[in-house]
Amino acid sequence: MKKHYRFNLLLVVAIVLSSCASKMQETNSDAIKVAIRAVGHELLLAQNDSTSLVLPIEEIDTRTYKLQFQKELSIEPGFLAETITRNFKTAELPSNYIIEVVQCSDNQIAYSYQMKRKKDNEIVPCGGRVLSKSCYLLLVKFQNNNKTGLSLWIPVALLLVLILIVLFILKRRTFLKPKEDNDDRIKLGGFIFYPEQHKLVKQALEISLSKKECEILEIFSEKPNEIISREELTKRIWEDNGVVVGRSLDTYISKLRKKLQDDPNIKLTNVHGIGYKLEVS
């Protein structure tokens, strides 16, 4: 039972971690698209264009995004760099990336620069001439950024550490808990009943029990010397499996009587019209 509990707990942890990672990735992607779209709108407004559209941002892969425009425009590199830096900083996006301005006609790169975080936190992209009015698209390629990756995984790592601490405490408590001599065994007259091992033991005699015999005897061992109705027995043993056979219970009771007959202190008696009783003296 404890092993199953720990497995289920680890399974829940794995699902939670996967969900958190997926959610963070999804949120980060959305934030990137919003920031890039804001850059596109500012580029259009800088040319007094408030009517043409910024086309939907295309996510080429997890690190590369494409910005396209409905109409032609001219691009001033200094303004482009300043606009991207400001919007990306506001959205708290990664600070290491490459910007490429690509000509729609031949897919040639008309202008590009790489942004890197320097030790003094000053970012200075290279300048360039103003790009004449034409059809352009922008590619934003994010580079490896250890700081960003770390910030995304910190909540996940903290959750994992918390779960490991809980598992350690549970394991330690289990280890320190005194073991009881009667664990996994039930004394029935001169027999020792081992439910988990499906057997009865009396001195040198060991009697194997079938799964159903074991389940029935375990129910009787919970209420020795008490009447247990046929309805209760059939419901607990068979109903969950969708199978109730009229004479099956009588057959298993008969088999259990034979296996318990070597001990005169145990009797499995029939209470007419009601059920059965395990008499233990």
C-alpha cells in the first residue's frame, strides 16, 4: 500500500511539473508575440501609418518568431533597436536575441544585429543606414539565456524539493516506527492467517488459500463470533466485479470448513436463512 501511495504521489508530481512547465512555456510564447506585435505597431505609427495591419505573429519554433506587415514600409535601424529593446524589457523577455530584417522579394537579409547582455547591463546594437520603403519581414531569434531558463524553472524546482522533503519525512517516520509482531497476520484459534500471502499456518502445517477464500476468511476475521449475512458477503466479494453466482458462496464456505477442520477451536457455522458465523473459542 505504501509503495502504491508513493508511486501515485510521484505520478501526481510528474503531472504537476509537466503542467507547470507547459504553462510557463505557453505564457512566455504569448508574451513574446504581444511584445513583437507592439514593435510592429510602433514601426507603422513612426511612418504615420495607422491604417495598415501587422499580420499575425508566426512562431516558427520555440526560439524564432516572424513579424510581417500588410504594406511596405521603411525602417530606421536605430529606432527599430530602441523600440525592440523597450518593449522586450517591459515584457521581461530574454535579453539575448538576434534581429534580422529580411527582404520579401528575395529573402535576403537587409539588416541584422545581435543583442547581448553585457556585464554593465548596457546593450548597444550596431547601427545602419535607413532601409528604403519596401516589403520587409522581421525575424526574432532568441538565444540561450541561462538566467531566463533558471527563472522559469525556479517554481518547478521548489515544488520538487518540497515533494522530496515530504517523501523523506514519510520514509523516516516509517523507518522509526516500531514494527508490530502482528503485522500482516491474524490469529484464528490455533491458525495464523496471512491475508497478503493467501495462507493459513498451524505449526508445521501450511494451507494455501485461493483469492476468494482469502477474501471471505478476512471478512470473517474482522467480526469473529458474529453473524455475517449472505448479502454482505456476496456484495463485498462479487458485486464490484459485476458477478454474483448463487451457489459460489456456499462452495467457498465448504472449502474453508475443510481447511479449518484440523482446529477444534474454530467452526464456520451456517445460520439458517441469514448467513454464516466464524466461531472462535
